[in-house]
Amino acid sequence: MITELNEQNFDTYTKTGLKLVEFYADWCGFCKRQRPILEELTDINIGTVNVDENPEIVRRFSISGFPSFILFKDGKPIATLEGLHDKSQLLTKLMENLG
């Protein structure tokens, strides 16, 4: 399930559980290629942040490349990924951090 995040709902969304958050830009070609892959991950809570519309969140986490991912566990960032990733790479990163 993909949830669009913004400055109003970001902290509430990431506060509990394991959540993968993608930072993307509408003009980014790699981001456009990443979206269908994320849509295949139907059993995973995925949040997306449009970097052009949410500059405070981008600064808060020092995001500079797109797409970028942060894996949150109970509100704390525990892992990061940068660039385009296939489904297996994303699932592997999630599995590494389930414990």
C-alpha cells in the first residue's frame, strides 16, 4: 500500500512499525521507473514524499539524490538506499531489518 506523505502526516505515518519511505521528484526519470516496482509491493507499507512539495522533510533527512529510500522502525531511520532498485533489492533490505 502506497501512502502519499507530506509535512502534516509524515511523523504520524512513520511513528509505529516498519515503514519504507521513498523520496521522489516528478521530473526524475529514475523515480518514474521506480513507481511501478513499488506498486508491486502490495503487502508493504510504503510512504512517498514529493521532494518539491515537502522541502522541510527533505532537509531534515539530508536527501540529495532521487529516488532515495529511508526505512523507519518505530519512527527512527534504520537504513537508507539511494537510486533505482528492483523488487528483490527492496525486499532484501526490508528482510534484513525485520528483527
